Amino acid sequence: MAHFRRDITYSALDNELTPPLGRSAEVTPTMITLDQEHDDATNVIIHKVPQTKVGWTHIEDLDSFFTRMYRYYVRGGFYPMMMSDLFYLLQFIFIVWFSTFLVHCIDYPRLFRNDPNANRSEKLSLSDVIYSSSVCVNNISWTWWCLIVLCSFIWLMRLVISIYHLYYAYDTKLFYNNALKIKESDLAWVNWSTIQERVREAQPEHHMCVHKQEINELDIYHRILRFNNYMVAMVNKNLLPLQIRVPCIGDFHYLSRGLKWNLEFLLFYSPWSPWENCWQLRSAYKDNSKRMILARQLQRQILLLALVNLILSPLIQAWQILYFFFNYAELIKRSPGSLGLRTWSLYAKVTLRHFNELEHELRDRLNRAHKPATKYLASFNSPITTVLAKNVVFVSASVLGVLVVLSVYDEDVLTVEHVLTIITILGCILAGARALIGEEERLGGACTGPARGEELLVQVLGHVHYLPTAWRGRAHTKDVAAHFQHLFQFRAVYIVFELLSPLLCPLVLLSLRTRALDIVDFYRNFTVSVLGIGDVCSFAQLDIRRHGHPDWQIHGRNGNKTCNTQYNQGEVGKTELSLIAFSCRHPGWQPTELAQRQFLRSLRQSIHQAKPNLNGLNKTMLGSFIQQSIFGTNTPLPALLSYQPKQNYRLPDMDETSDEEEGGLSRSSAGLAGASSVLGASVFELGAVPELPDEVRDMSVSTLHLYDLQLAQARPNVSACCTNNCSERPRSSRWESGEDTPLLHRP
């Protein structure tokens, strides 16, 4: 009779359920005894885990593991994470306590001397206007006590979540120290590409992913950005109704942090979401026969979530007002003009995001575009507004200066009624008026005209990578500036949008009910199962053949133009530009699809064939960007015409052998960075611009050249010159383009 040893612990090949901190001893070979009655009993090894170190072998949820690994890197290590969570909990307690103190523990009639019999010459102390503890507690109403109990419950939940995150953060710390050989003290000087390389080197030793012996950069990005890629694709395909129409104002795109959280909770994280777990879509969403049933279920879930938001909106509104007041009160007091600064909206951060782009990569890219974007919108300041603002600054500064001098001479001036109020209001008016004047006007004038707007917008496009091609030649018009302001808004507008979030979220969610069937179809049509990864968005595969846009393809020997339908293709060249960006950031990554390699090779050849002529005006976006990078935007024309480059462009020998003839990867398919960096080096190594990383130069050059090609294909009759007769174009062609873009498409 066969006997199976009972003291053996089997380590599963897939979906191992052992907690990350619970693994201890090295797994020994599993033995099965076929016959115990004979001395020569046969023992058979059925499984042996090639494991040298414990703790990170055959991880079940690699999505959460890699996400924690990335957050550990972004937040600076274990101790900064612990301190951040601790102070967040303390801030929560402070906000609740301080709000209670302000409402119930201060004698406001005596503080403001509203009593007719009050002695206004009497000097009050803090004890005179603050109630005692017993009186303060008695003043608290039962409704306020209910709010305190609710806040206590939320605080306890947050405490449990923080402990949970710190528990796994410590395991991540051990992974960095032992597996990756990176200490927390060295984390600030290590870039993300180095960490990825260490993870790839640790995979053969620790076997974190059981299905693959080796993992590449795209595998890691798929794990971390699985749900983010779906969100980017839905916004790119205009699936989510993020456009709001306001009477007398018009349409504007709206996405707040609260609305984004609700959408992610509904579509990815809730117990009834379409996802069975972090890596697998529910099988029902892959069945075409159940699409109507799932759509009705999703409609009910959306309605329920909208009702919950509507019921809780007063509490959320009060909390947001307190939160923003405590966060921005000191900033507004210290620098009122900061509200006039611009920031990228949350909608812009989703719209301008590449597939497979991490948060810090997107943030760095948008930060590089901040300065030219600010200058671009500042060029639209009205002369009348500037004149009025200058006079307001003169009057406000004069009155404020007199009050400050008098206060310095005799501090009793500050005791005069409303003097401090007048000083504060004048300071705010002064800062707001200076913000309306603009930086260049304050420095002594600015270059105006159509060329100025075109040059600045080209600089912005070189970093953000996504702007409608219909804006080319019309960047100096107010229509384009008004649309661009939806992406690059004032900080004051950002705060107002966040404060309106509790009121607008239910409305947007209710409008989402009409898209329920489209969402179900989107999941079914654009989800692919990848071995060792799970279900991912097909757009994130960067598949040019399936999701490429015909107008963004490159004609040539190796460039085969796709014929995808409007439903399958990525808008505004999202698939092509995402492939370029990922290839530039990871030069060692080798695309597996033939169409991807052909596209990158064709783009390399096209870039080297389109050498910009520096001895003339900027006829293309790429030429304009290079001229501005070398000379600046205010260099006179004679200096441009007399300039001679130090060296010619170095054109490497191109491998013309096709992939079919080689039977595998050609040596010219190892990403785009190897070729575009040659062009970038010959252009940018002239000592006239600050040093930029190679991948930044590569992405900017490749993006602008691809836009030039797309513009030439989609609108061959429109001149690309940004200085001659731009205003003479007929206004009937203002939004003509070869595609529907999220910024221009009306649902």
C-alpha cells in the first residue's frame, strides 16, 4: 500500500498563499514513498524549489509587491513612510480638536466686544475669551458629538490601514537590503532604472514570478500600472464623461481627486468591481452573451455610489473646507500671489500620461513643461488689464507703504480699528495685481506676435507630447489658449474645483450610467491575458498593429501603415508616442512584436533623413524646438542666419535587413534611444542649453518629428511655418484634424 509522508509542506507553483513575512525554512525536496514494506523503497522527487534565500519566492500577488516596492522608492524608504503616516494621523486629530475648540470653546461676543456695556479700553487676555474645559464640554451639542464619534471611527480605520502598510513596508525594506543590496540611506541617490535592473537580476535567484525565468521592464510596469493603464485608455477613448457644461460659461473638463477615487473604486477596487482579484478580470466580463446583464448591474452600482456620495456630501464638503483652510491659510497669508500660479490639472495628468508611465516619470515630464507653459499663457495678457493692474499696484503699494512706515514709527497705529485688516487686504490686492501683469512685463517688456505663441507651444509640446495637431499655426489665438487653460489652470481654480467635488461627483457619476454598456464592452474588447502577468489592457501592450493610428504611421520600407478602425486605434497617437517614450526610457528593452520593431526602425531612419537646416527659419516643429534650445526664443534673425554648427550630424549605418530575413531581432531594433541620441547629441552638445538626460532629448526630438510627419500626412495643404501669414488662414478650418481627440471630441 502506498504511503504518503505527512510531514511535507508543499510549496505551490502558482498562487502561493504564504504571507510575505511568514516564510522561514528552505523548502526541501518533496518525497513520495511508493512502498514502505520493502527496504528498497523508491523515493521520487516531484518538486524542488530552486531557492537560496527565503521570503520572496513564488509571490502570489506580484502587483501589490511591485507596487509596494515602487512606493517605497518614491516615498524615500521605511522611516519616511512611518513618519508620514504618523503625522497624518496627528494632523487628523488636530483638525478635529481645533475645529471643536474654535466652534465651542471661544467667547466670541467678548472677543469682538459686541456687548454694548463692554469696556473697549480694557486689555483682554486669552483666559478671558476661552471657556474652561467643563464649560467647553457642556457647549458641545449631540450632533457634534456624533461627528466626533464618526471621525474617531475613521481615524481608527486609518490607523489600521497605516499599520498594515507599515507591516509590508518593513518586508519591502528587507527586500531592498537583502535581495537588491540597496540600503535605505542610499535610496535618494539611486534612480528607478537601477532598481529595475536589480529586480531583474534577483529574479533568477529568488523566482518572484513563477511563470517566467526572467522578467523585463514591461512586465514590471504592467504589474504596477495595471489599473492606471485602463484609466488612461478610457480617458483617451473618451469613455468617461468628464466634460461638464455650465450655462453662460461653456464646457470644461472636470476631474477632481474625489471623483478620481470614486471612479477607481467603482471600476477596480470595490468588492463588486469587474476584477476578481488584482490580476484577473471576472470571467463574466469576457463573455459576450452576458454584456447586457453586466451593464444593468453596473448601472445599479453607479446609482448606489452616486446616492452614497450625495448623502455624505455635506460631511465631505465640511471636511474639505477645513482641510484646504488649514493647508492654504498660511500660504495665502505669506504669499497671496501663489493662488495666481498655475498647475497642471488632474485631468491633464491623466490625458497627457503615456501608457506604462510611472507617477514620478509623468511628474518630471510635466515639471519640465511648466515654465514654457506659463510663458505661453502669460503672452495672452490683455494690454488693458496690464495697464489697470499696474495702476492698482501703484495705489495699493503707496497706501500699504505709508501704513507700514507709521507702524514702524509707532506700534500703537496697529491698535487702531481695522488697520490690520486694511494691511492684509492691500497685501492680497497687491499680490493679485502683480500676478496679472506677468513676469516678462515686470522685467521690462516681452516679445509679442504670432511667432511667440508658436515657439512657446512647440516647447510645451516637446515635453507634454500630447496636443491636438489642429493647434499648429493657431497657438497665438485665444481659442487655443482657452482650451489649453483646461489643462494648465490657476491654483485658485484647482482649489475651487476640489471644493466643488462633493457636489459635482454625484452628477458625473449619474451621467456615467449611460456609459455602462460601453464600459463592459471596453473590458471585453481591450483585455488580453499575458502569461506570467495576468489580464492587462491591450493598449498597454503598445501593439502598433492592433491599436496604431493610421495618421501616425511612418511611410517607408519598414513602415507598414495600419488600417485599424476608429474604435480600436489610440487617439492623438497615444500608442505610438507611448511606445517611443518607453523605448527611450529603457534602451535595453527589445520589443517582441514585428510591427513595433518596424515602427521604431522607420522612425530612426526618418529622423536622420530629416536633418533640420539651421541656416534658415524653423519650418518644422522639430527645427523650431532645436533652434530655441540652441539660440533661445529672442535671438535676432541675423544671428540665426550667420550661425554655423560645430560639427555635422553623425548618421550611423542603418541595418536594412528585415526581421524576417534575420529570423529574429535585428541589431537596429534595440529601442529608439540608440539612434535618436545621435541626433540629440549632435544638436544639444553645443553648450548653449542646460544638460538634459539622454532619454529626455530622445523623447522630445522623436515626438516633435512624429508630429511633423503626422501634420504633413493629415493636413498637407497647411503650411507649418509659424511666422508668416498665420492669421490669414480661414477660420472654418480651426478644428480640422485627421482624428477625434479627447480635447475636441464632443460626446
